[in-house]
Amino acid sequence: MEEPVRQPLVLIGVGPAGTALAEEILDTARVRPSGELVGLCLLEAGELGGPRLRRSLRATLDALLEAGRIYQQGAQAQLDLAILADLAEGTGPQVSEAVAVVTQLLADTYGVLFPASVPAAERSAWLTVYLAAPPLIAGPQGEDAIARLRALEEQAATAPHPALSRVWVLPRQTTAGQLSDRAVRSSLRLMVQGLFLSGVRREPDLHALIRHRPDGRLISTASVGAAELPVARVRRYARWRAAWEGLSTLVEQAEQNSRDEARRLGYRSQLDLPGLLGALTEGRAAADLRKHAVELTGLTASSQGALRVGLLAADGEVRAAYPLLFRSLHREQAAGAEPSEALLHRLDEAESDTLSTLSRRLQALLASEISPDSALQVLPDLEAALQEGQRWLAERLAPASTEALWGRQEGEEDLALTALEAALVHRPRLTQLVPVGATLGLVWGTVTGMALHAYAAAPAAAAPAFSTGAAPAPTDTALWGGIAAGALLTLAWVGGGLWAGRARLLRLLHRRQQELEELRQGAGAGLPARRATDNIALRHARAGQALSLQLQGALDRLTALRAALRQARGRAAEHLERLQISLGPSQRMDDLSGLLGEDTPLHRALLPPERLAERIAATRTTPDKALWAQRLLQATWPSGGLATDLPLLDEAPLARECDRGFEGLAAARLLQGPEVQEEVARRVEAFLQGAEGALAFGVRPRDEHGDLLGVAGQDAPLLIAPIDLRVTVDQVLPEGSRRVAWGTANSPWIIALRTWDGLDAGAIGRGVRG
């Protein structure tokens, strides 16, 4: 269990640099081990200005009071407030505004807790301002910075509450050289960390740097150096390195090229698109609609049976015998051709059921297959199955494939009836066949009789060659034989003609009978049939389009999921880029030089980059990439599944899970162990030797006469070091050679402070002007 916060610190970041510094200090406090003594609440730069800052600050203090965090057990209320800014950004007016808001709020709302009338030594609310300043030399920036310091002094003299205790100025130039932006801002951060996060807040030497001076002077300056591991940056690196690795694994799994044919077919089988459309077009509602169309067209009775037509049957007799076969269904405009509302409503319900069934199947499929447990390995196969389903639907919705559903056109059935009518009306008649047959018979009989007579007379024809006698007349027998042959021919021709006409008529009648039977078993014919088939085909096409849209919606969801993975991985890469990390083939081989920064006399890392990378990688709780990717997905998966949200859109749960993946990562522990102890000692020794000359005065104040002031400063740097590194520090630090405040918070930093106190803006300004 962590110790309760005994004295909170409220950080107010002003401007981009001040906000970034406050956030890093806050992150440092959050990843600290147990025993934390300082509570931080950050007010962003965007909250500055007028009522917004006042509301935010009051809400913060009220929350601390409600939680009992402002009271120390058995003692009076105590509160630290700190404003951080870089005057090089032109934030001087905002700093003054923030001071005004804080002092006014303390006077108006919290005056009972923090009385304004008590002597300086007894005050329990301390507002300190920490400013990174441009070089305090002659020039616009230097003059402006001094003017801002003077404005703060004047503001403190008339403030409604004397909370402003110190204004710490860390200029970019010192007597030892010029500091970079990164160096001076790191010095400002390290000073706040050393005072409030090291567990040395109540040490007399440290408390003297925060409390009010008896003479009321506000301006102080400091030179700060440290050998450290940047706690917040190390934690952010570990967090986003683990996130990038896990997300990269997920992206690879979601975009793999391998295909599992059996799995893909299984997905298509679960969707069963043919069954869904078949249930709509062949289901009970469609069948009832077709039955209703049959009833309207009069095809309720079967026309099956033997067809009989006499050779001499009249047209009327045939029509009377088979009236349904000669009925022109397409020409009849039945008053009830439109289907009833009830039947159409049932068909609409069947369409809705089809769509809702697919929706349920899709949801169940996505929920069961695209889950944290599958770690997205099945996503490509599911995507392929959905795309194949879309292609199948597109083929089913093509004009050629839906033609059968639309029924016959009007002209098609009329042609069949016309052919039947023609076969009935134009079949050979007896009155037509007898005259023609008689004529043919007479001609045939005469020819036949003459042939028979000639044949019979052939033996008696032995007459002289040049005989002029007349030929003998045919005998009666030959004549009657010819007549008999002609009669037989006439009867055969007439009978054959009548039989052929009857056969053709029977064939067309039978075909018509089969056609009407098919219509009876289907949706009938005529206008009611067309209305029925049109309604079924319309809903078939509409349902097919809606099914395709549902599949596209599921595909879009999977595409959005893949995009969310890529975006989350991209954000993790951006975090690493801001930390200036160069990724290696494995985490142990990452280049952390940018994270730690270049070693200088004032700033040095307690471990080299390559050793730090190895130590951080060793603290991973889940080194297996696949298991780690699945763990990230489980931690960020929406509670309602993909139907409600996408994972990884919010960085907070991802960051929390990554932090839990490094539960063994405590920055101080990275410095422990025989394998690094000697290396840490060498680096501490190098820092202490180099910092002595680098901790130099940043200003040259003068009195009213222009003489250099002898400013009270530390004879030797004050060190703030964790008690856990005492053995290491004592190895390189002779006993009594420097003052050391041993912190109880197990912080991975050794901070060296050299301060100069008792200044005012006028003395600094005179020093700048020489």
C-alpha cells in the first residue's frame, strides 16, 4: 500500500513548454514506487485566463479537501502551488495572470485555511514560480524577462493574499557557458522533481528554497544538474514500445495472405445466402401469393385428362369440350388482379425476416470469430467469405438470372393460343377434302382403267405393222376396276387429311393443357400472375440488394477494425518518434540515445542506452508476441463487441495495459544488481566531478552604484540523492565533502543544486545593462 499524500502540490503549466514540463513531472509522480508523498493535479495551459483557470483551480482544491489530502494528521493545512513557464515563449503576461488568479482565489475562498495575515515564517501556502529565462543579457529578450520579474514583484506587493513566496529563474546563460533549450528546461524540471518528488520536502535546506524570506525578496536563481534516469520518459518508452510491438503483431495477423479454405467455406455455410433468398421466393408467403393469383385466373381445377376429338367434330364441339384450353387469360383484365394487402404484408414480413436473419447471423459470426481470443487471425478468411457472398448475390441479381422470377410477357402466351386457334379453324374439312378427293379419284381411276385395258388387250395386238384399223374399246371389267381404284384413293386421301388435322389439333391441345397445368401449379397467368410474380421478383431484388449492403456493412466494420489497428500502431510510433527512439530488431537492441540525451557536465544518464534497453526488456511480463497481442486486444475490446464500437480508439486503456505489462519496471530497480552497480558508480563519479565547475551563476547583479553585489550562494552544491544509492554515492563522495539530502522516495536521480538568493529585478537589470 502506498503512503497517503501528506502535502499536495498543484502544478500549473503556462505555455507549451510549461505544460509539457508539468505533464512530465506528473507522469514521473505517477510511475513512482510506493511511498509517494506528493499529490499532483495538472492544469493545462488551455485552462489559463480568467474564470476558466479559477474554476479549474477551485475544483482541484475542493477535490483535495474532500479527499482529506490537504490536511496533515494533527497539523494545520499545508499546500504547495507551482507555476512553470519558459519566458522565451513570451508567456510573461500569462504567468502574471495565473499568479493573480491563485492569490485571489486563496483570499476569497480558502482564507480560513490559509490566513493572509500571519507572519511570513508561519504561512502554510507557498506559491513558487519556476521560470526558464532567455539569456539575461542586453537585448530585447533579456530586457523583457527582467520587466516580467519586476512586474511579479509589484504584483506580490499588492496581491490580496501573500502566497507568492519565490520566483526561481533559470537563465539560459551561465558564467560557464550557454545552455540549450532542452538543457535549461530539464534543469527546471529537475529542480521541481528534486524538491517535491524526492521525499526531502521537509529537509530544512530544501524547505528554505520554498518558504517566504523574512525580507520579502522573491527573486532567486539556480543552476541545476543531475545524473538520472528520466522516469517519465523511460515509462513512456516502455509503454509505447510494447504497444507498437503488440499492435504490429495484430496488424500482421489481420493482413496475412494465407487462406484457410475449410474455414472460409464454413463461414459461407453459416451465412447460407441461397437458403435466405430461397425462403423468400419459395416460402409460404410467396406460395400463398401464387395460389391467390391462380384463384383469380380461374385455374383452380386441374385440366388433366384424356383428350378426345372426333374426325368430324365441329369447332364449337371442341371449344365446348375444352373451354379452358381456348381461354385467353392474358387478355382478361380481372378487377381483382392486384394482390391483397394482407398477402403483400406477409411477403414484406418474409423479406424483413430474411434481412433480420442475416443480420443476426452476421452479428453472431463477428462476435464468435472476430474476438480477442482469435486475435484477428481469422479476419482475412472471414473477409474473403463475405466478399464471395457479395459476388454470389451480384450474380443472382443480374438480369439474366432473375428473368425466371418475372413470369411471362403478355405476347408469349397469346402466340400459343393463336397457334391452337389456327389449328382448330384451319384444320382440313370434309367439305374441302371430298371434291378434291373425288377429282383426284376420277383422274386416277381413268388412268388406271386405261392402263388395265391396254394390259388386257396386249396379246391380241398381233396385227400388221401398217394396219389402219381403230383400237378396240376397253372392256367393262377394266373400267370398273379403274373406278374402284379411284374411289379407294379418294377415301384414303380424305381420311388421311382429316386424321392429320385432328392429330395436329390434339398435339396443340395437349401442349396447351400442360402449359395451363404449369401455370396452375405456379402463379397462374394473365394480369394476376404478372402482379404476383412482379411482387415476388421485386422483393427478391430488394432483399438481395439489402443482403449485399449488410455484407458490405460487415466488411466495412472489418476494414474499420483494420484501420483502427493501423492508426493505433501509428500513434504508438509517433510517441516513440517524439521520444527520439530508433527501433532495433528487438527491444533489447533499440537505440535509446535520443531518450537519454547526450551526456554533458550538467546532465548525465545513470545507465548507457544499450544497457538501459536490455534492462527494460528484461522486465516484460509477457515476452511472447502473440500472447501479448491478444492481451492488448482483450484490454481494449469494446464491452458491446464490434457492433457497438471499435477497439484501440482510446489510448487510455491501451496505455494502462502496457504499463501493467511492465509491472516490474521501477526506474530505481533498473539501477540495482551487481551487473550494473559498477557502471552506475562510474557514471555518478563522472557527474560529480564535472558538475562542480558547470554549476555556475547565471546573472551578475549590481547595486544602485553599479557595483557587483556579493550575492549569498551555496559554497558547495546541495545533492539530492535516494537513500538506495547511498552506497554507490558514498563510494565516490568523500565523507563530509558535500551536503547530501537523502531522499526516502527511492528516486532514480542524483540532483545537484547551486542557488543564489536574495535578489531583486532591479539588481539583475543593472547587471544586464552593465
